[in-house]
Amino acid sequence: MTSTGSVAAEDRPPSDKEQVQMDSRQAQDEAGQQQGGTGATAAPGGAGAAEPDRERDELDSGLGSASADGAPPLRLWGGRFAGGPAEALARLSVSVQFDWRLAPYDLLASRSHAGVLHRAGLLDAGELTAMLGALDDLSEAVTQGRFRPTIEDEDVHTALERGLLERLGALGGKLRAGRSRNDQVATDLRLYLRDHARQVAARLTELSTALVVLAEQHVDTPAPGMTHLQHAQPISFAHQLLAHVHAFARDTERLRDWDRRASVSALGAGALAGSSLPLDPAGVAAELGFDRAFANSLDAVSDRDFAAEFLFVAALAGVHLSRLGEEIVLWTTREFGWVELDDAFATGSSIMPQKKNPDIAELARGKSGRLIGALTGLLTTLKGLPLAYDRDLQEDKEPVFDAVDTLLVVLPAMTGMVATMRVRRDRLEAAAPDGFALATDVAEYLVRNGVAFREAHEAVGQLVAWCVAHEADLDEVSDDDLAVISPLLTPDVRTVLSVRGALEARSAPGGTAPERVREQIQALGPVLDRDRTWAGS
């Protein structure tokens, strides 16, 4: 992925979601100053998933056209039409307000396509040099914000072709030979996602690292292990933290596995049937950092499995974030009191001065619904489409962009919250044996001494019932009362009625014994190193 990596480092617009909002305001200010002159621009980028109608209104409101001399707007499809589209169609059709973030990737693919046309004899050496120079200049202008789309640009491809024609005149029109917006956008979106999947993986790994660092401090801290949100058995608090790390590591593994399937270039597929020109799809694929080129042109332009699968990984990561967020919400309540959040990662109340709210954890929990909705929406869009390309596929980008933006804003906040929160060790230790959490240890002690588990379970259940009736803990039952409850409950069962002993006894592989937890931490080191390497962080 060296080619797309260069896009991430050099050609990507300054930022995504936040920059879109700033660009939109700046564009409107500039338009007001220019009063319809040339060069007025629309906001590029990616918040369209949240408020597409507002952004389209901003795109239309007071911004200048691409041409000051009254020339008709550039279109890539108007040859057979006597007139332009109705305003209602134009407003519905326009996508540049959100697909502009694909510009660096479209320019990257255009460089490779120019080389293909040269090798095919469709551009001579001088034309190729001029074409590549113009593409480089346009790329720099896009990166610096000097070139942005106008209200008359239908999509990112139209805007960039306009920029090329402004620099090259008729020569700029030669680049369109042998490609279609259908194979362009399929390739651009793959490039974008392969780049940003690594950014998401890097942020997931940072969160996992923060959890591991916290776990290292609490290997020997006992905590209540729960099922059904009821006290079940004592565990190491580190064991619980590491459970979240394993989930996030699977998310990153899914991204790496997803990338293997997404590493297919669609350039050369044309609109649907390939091209009669002597193109080089495999060469272009290699130049762009893909593993291979398409095998079927129909599939190449219609396939959005890669987008849907990315959204599934994003949604599942959101579910994992939501689960961690829910636990932190509980842990910070007065009823639990297991952790205290740093002031920098908590909020207060506008009316209750004593409040300290876990907003980051709650927002992570809430954002999971947004991520699940993006997946559901795209799958619904895709479910009834005939081959090959259909305009419905314009709806593939906004949910993808929004999922990327959502994860890239939630993950750093969660990482900061976890890295700075203070664990209340005393509260955890005091709560660990609550709720007769050592009952299972008594039952297993009896099993180790030859009692059938069915009988041991029954005897300990009677012991717990007695304790409930007499408002006593397990270790407060006298020897005489033990004998009355069950002859199996001899005084020596007291040897297992300690939290420390219970933890150390869970020494089977994957268990909560401190020595096993330390092994987990050690084993996770290479996993996180591998994920950092893949993510390029």
C-alpha cells in the first residue's frame, strides 16, 4: 500500500469531517466577497452522511459558477442531450459535496491511467509529460484548498476534469479515454477505504494498548466477575480489561482480512464491459498498491461487498466500544464506584454542580447505533440491484465516510479516557466476595474430594439459602451449622473461602489466575505490534 500511503501523508485534504464544516463556512464567506465571481467554491468532504440536505443547500447558496463568461457547465454525459437537466434532477444527482474527499485518490488513479494511455500509444511522450505535470499541479491545488468544486460540478470526477481542462485545454479531455465514472469511483472508494482502514486499525490498537497498560497495574486486583450483571465469581480486574483487548484485536484482524479481499482494482472495466483500447489493468493495479486487477468487468463496477464488509467491521467495532462504554458508565456510578474519570475526560451538569458525567462512554455507546444503521442502510440499498452499475450506488459513500469519521473521533476519546481513569482498588477488593461469589469454589472443593458435582451443587445451594435466610456470609457459618445444612460441608471447606485463593485456583489456560493473566499480557504484545505495523503507526 505504498501508493495509497502517499495519499494519506501528502495529498489528503487537511482533515475530513471537521474540515468540511470549516470549509463550508469559509466558502460562503468567500462567495459573499466575490459576489458570484470566478473561483467560488463549495465545501468538499464528508459530513454529508449526517446532513445531506443542509450541505446541498450550502453548495447551492450564493456560490459562484465555474465559469465567469457564461459558458455552460462541464458535464461528462451531455452529448446526446439538447438541453441541461432540470434543477430538481441536478439537485438530486449532485454528490460532489460528499464525494470530494475522494479527490486525492481519483488523481492518483489518473496518473496511472495516463501512463496506460501512453503505453497504448494514445498519448505521446510530450503529452504524457504535460498531463502528469497538470495532474501534479491540480493535486497540489486540491491539497492546499486552492481548487475545490463549484455548485455546477456534479461529482468529484467532473470537478477534477474541469480542473484538468483549465490547465491543459483539449489535451485534458484525452484522459477520459478507456475509463468510466463507474470503474473510477469503484477504484477510488477502495483506495480511500484501504487507506482509512489502517487509520481505524491504528486507533483501535492505541485503545488496546491503553487497556493493556491499565491491566498491567491490576493483575493482582480482585474484582467481582459477573453474569447477568449479578456477582458470580471473583476475577482479576486485569482479566476483565483484557477481555476488551481481545475483542478489539479481532476487529483489527478483520480489517486486515478485509483488506485482502478489497485489494482489487476496477480500473479498465469501463462502464461495464471492459475496453477495446489496449489498456493494462494489471499494471495499473500494481501501481496503485492493489494485489490484483478485476476478473470480471460487470462485477468490478457493481461490487460493493468491500464497502458493506467494511461497514460490518465498523459496526462490530462499535458494538465492542459500546460494551466497554457501558461497563465504564456502570463502574463510575456511586453504586459501583470502581473507577474515577479524569476531569479532562468527563463533563458536568448545567444545573447540578456536583455532577461528573461519563459522556465519552455514553457517546461511544450511542454511536454504535449510528454504525449499525450505516451497515443496514447500505445492505438495503444493494439488495435488489441488477447488474451492472446503477445510480443507487451513489448511496454507498456517505455511510462509509460517516463510519470512518465516527470511529476516528470516538476511538481517541475512549483511549484518553481509559488511559487517565483511576481505578479504586479498595472498592474492587471489597466487592469481590459479595453475593456469595465463592460458592462455586466450595462446590469445586467438594468435587476435588470425590463428591459428585450434582451433590456438591445441591449442598452449596442449601448453604447459600441458609446464609440468605440468616443474613450471613459464607465464612460466618459455624461448624455446627455447616453440619446441619449438609454432612458434606465439613469445616475444612473454609480453606477455599478466600478471594486470593479463588483467583489462584483458576489456573487453567485462559483463566483468571494472576499467572495466567500475565501470560495473556505477554502474548498480546506481539499481536499489538503486528497490528501497529500493518496500520503504519
